[in-house]
Amino acid sequence: MHPTIETMQAVVAKGDASAIAPLLAEEVQFLPPTYWKVWTGRDAVAAVLGHVGQVFSDFRYRRVMGDGVDWALEFRCKVGGLDAVGVDLITLNGDGLIDTFEVVMRPHKTIGALRDEMNARVMRDPAFLKFKDALS
């Protein structure tokens, strides 16, 4: 398994943006499951993933599939009391950093709860407000 993918599995659920950032390419793109918008840039994506790691509970990867630069990591988690299953679709760049990070999840009700919690966090976190334009 690629070292970036191994490290990502260990840090993503901890909700620590400073541990996630070194794994991300400078112009990484993040495609969330909650709306059709792309977050771009290491700082913004690390901030988003840091908050997601705090919103998810009982997070664990179940399967890791991939090779080379393309990876799919299946996970289970809870958002509030709601169960979810999802897949992180990750593409690494030539330096072995995460270049694209797309998340697909189900069910719809849990995605709505995730969206609501993330929107509330964006509005409460002063450090996060500088990335608010990425929501527009």
C-alpha cells in the first residue's frame, strides 16, 4: 500500500487538519458528498477534512482498493445517531500527495445531517471563515 494512503487512514478520523495537510498536494481538489462544489487548495481542504473528522463518529475504513495513483477506501461512520457508508476516491500526484479527494456516501438522510453540521461549523470557526468563499 502507498505510504500516503496508509498515513491518511491513520489521521483522517482524528479531525486534525495539521496532520492531514502534509498529505495534500498544494492545489488538491476536494469533492464533498453534500453538494456539487469543489474545494481547492491544501489549507482549505485540510480545514474541511479536519472538521469532517470531528463530525464523524465510529469512523473506520473497511476496505482499501487500489494501486499506483488511484485508490478507493470504503468506510463506515455515524453522523449524530445516523449510520453511513461511503467511499473516499483518491488520486495521488507524481510526488505521492493527494491530488483529488472525492467522497461518495449514503444514505441521503445522513448526508443532510453532515451538510447541516458542516455548515454550522463553517459559520462558527474564525479560522475557517477565510475559506467561506469556497462555498459560494
